[in-house]
Amino acid sequence: MAQDLHMEDVADDQRTTSEEERRRSSKIGTVSSTPSEPTGKNIPQKRGSSSETTSSPKSTRILRPHNRDRQNGSGADAVAEAMMPLTDEERRNWTGWVELESDPALFNFILRENGVEDARVQEVLSLDTEMLAELPQPIYGFIFLFRYRDEDDEIEAEDPPKCPRHVWFANQTTSNACATVALLNIVMNVPEINLGEALASFKQNTQGLKPAYRGQRLSQNDSIRYIHNSFARRMDMLNADLGLQNDFEKWEKSKRNPKRKKVTNSNRKKKKDEEESGFHFIAYVPINGSVWRLDGLQRHPVNLGTCGDDWIAVARAHINERLHQNDQDDIQFSLLSLCKNPLQSIRQQVAENLNLIMSIEESLENMKPDWRAFTLCDKVPKLDESREFFGLSQEIIDEAKPPASALKNFQLASMEASSLIKLHEELLREQMAFRGKYMVEEVSIGHENGQAAKRKQDCSPRIYNSMKELAEAGVMKEIVQDIRENKDTK
């Protein structure tokens, strides 16, 4: 398999006349002008193709609304058409990517839909040690959203080390995909995470490819793209396509009429940076004792140094350095963490708890057959009920390994039946505490799913129709005037 992938990689190389030109083309069109995620910037990248950049880029097919309510075939009410609800078939067939906000609920939805159940994205409010300790442990990686500028292209060394084989890293080869690229660049490098069937197969099939071709495969993967676009509305898609088309036209114009570089003052340069720079997601993740910065817009991953047992300290230093590069009045960023799903941690702890309870009960049956008459067993759920509640199989419980401290307590108590009964009751109370924590996490996930479901609802048609009715009734002008007057008085 690896040889086949390598041969495919070689074939792709033959279709690309220049590695540097491919890199530049894959970078452009990936930074957004809003604080959420990238859109096209200078030269648009042809969607779903990173190996065909030797010729001029081609604009993608614009997503058109339905042809309903057209008058004389002219499409009189284009706005109304653009406000029509997006169908699932249209979302599946669209080959573009929309911007994503830095919202844990959206990222967790993407994780679950891709088949990743044992990891969870949480917002990081501070990099202080005390605040990070409040997050579910362990923390697998960080997803960092920051304002991206042209100077960031110069950060990479002229001849950077190539991506090592033990690091799975994909370039971002299409507009607006950096949120999913950053997320996958983490999960693919954490052995403890169960990727699920689809992502595990994708990782295996792309393991032998170079980062650019991994990114190309990612951008062309219908399932990954469809999940990324789960929250897209028709207007989002139209804006993405229109932005790409406009950038394509600008690129063509610049090719026909190249302009000389002009020296401008700092104020004009700052204004231009604010207008053109956008926001971009990158990842920080520890791999084999080193911390790596995985930026899809860079040709290769960057090794930030060895970390020992505290990889967060290394990542924190580089994130702070990144923030200090911005102007004091332009500190806009967001930080998310990818952690172990608390539900999985609780399940593991419960499995260890049940394993030890079963061992104690087996010992008590041999030492004191009527031991149940002296316990609180009738006031707590049975083992079968606990297995069902936490979704644990008997095999998982049997394979669980209780902590060394718990085993030591079991050995000390095994000398007397009364000591074992006391330890048994302590473990039952501990299990009830786990049950409470588990229910809290399930409620949190349910709330998150509710947020995601609301985000998938497109209220644009309802809002548009309401505003249209107000305008037709002749009251819209009055409402706008009242808003302006109230704004002026504040």
C-alpha cells in the first residue's frame, strides 16, 4: 500500500511543474476577511485541485438558487431566490467550503459526524496553569485562531525540513477549509483517539503522501466536505463562490496589468493590512516528545522543540509570541483545546470501579457467604444496571486495570470480611458519584447538540419575508429612522 501511494505521489509530482508554484497557489485564497475562518485573498485556488496550478486558476461553478418565481426568464427577484432554503442535495453537490466560527459546538459536531467519539473540543479562556487544569485531561492539542498577514508567509525558512514520516500533516489547498484541516491535523497524530472507520481509512490511504497531496485528497473528500458545510446557508455558499470569482478576476487583471510596488506610509499600510488580512486556524500538538505547529498554509510542519512532560509550556510560549506580534489595539484571537471526552474518562473509571467491586464480591463469597445482609447493596443499582447505564460491556470491565492505590487498598482489606465490606461500600458510593458526573456531561452534550441544531436552521428566508412585508406596508423607512435617532441619542 505504501509503495502504491508513493507511486501516486510521484505521478502527481510529474503533473506539477514547480513545487514552489504549487505551494504559493495552495496558500492563496485561504484567508478570510472576517474573524471566523479564511476566504480567498489574492489568487483563488481551484476548489478540489491542488495539482493543477501550473496554469491560471479557474473560477468554480457558482451555486445558483432554484429557478422558481422567475419572471419572463430574467430572474427578477434575485434576492428572493438567494434567500430560498438550501436543500441537502445542493449542499452535497456543492464543491466549495464555507467559513466556520471558532465555536466548540460546531467543532464537536464535526468530530462526532466524522466518527470521533472519544475527543472533545473546549474553549480555552486563559493559558494560565490553573485555568488549563479545569479542562478535561489529557489535552491533546490546541486550535489557534489569529489574524493572518502576508508577513506570515515569510516565517517559514527558505528550505524548511520536510515533513517526517511519523507526522501526519495536510496542507490547506482550498479556500475556507482551515478549521477542518487544523482539527484533522491534531486527531490524526493522537494514537489514543479512536478515529472511527471513515477517518482511519482516510489516514491509512494518505499516510504515504506529501502534505500537499494529503490536503488535495482532503479537499476532494465528499464526506469530510459535506460535514464541514453542515451549517452552511445558501447565502454563505453564494458569498464564498462570489468571493472566489472576484479574486479570480482580480488575479487575471493583475496578470494582464502588473503594477509596480509603491512605497506607502505606515498608516496606509496598516489600513491595507486591516482590509486584506483575515483570520486563520492552525494547530499545536505534541508528537513523540516534541511540540509541532501544524499550519496548513505552510509547506511543512514546524518542530518547536522537545517538551518532556509539559508540552503546553512550549506551545504557550509560541502562542504568546504570536499575540505580541500584533498591534496592541488589534489583539483578536481565539483558542480551543482538543481534550479527551469526559464521558470516555468516566466510563474508564467506572470500568475500573466495577472490576474491583467484582473482585471484592468474589472474595466475600468465599469468606462470608451471607455478607450481603451487612451491606447497602439493595440501595444502589445492580452491576447489570450500571453496565447498561454507562454503556460498558463485560469484556471492557474485565480488561480494566484499577489504579495501583486501589489494588493496594484491596490487598490490605482482604484479610478481614468487615474491611472488605467497608471498601465495597466506598466503591459503591464512588460509583454513584460517577453516575452524577456522567449525567452532567450528557446534559452538556445535549445542550451542545441543541445549539448545533439551531445553527443548522436557516432563518434568512423568514427574516427577508418579514422585512419585505414591512417595506411593502410602508413602515420600514420609519423603523430605520427610529433606529438612527435612538443611536444618535446614546
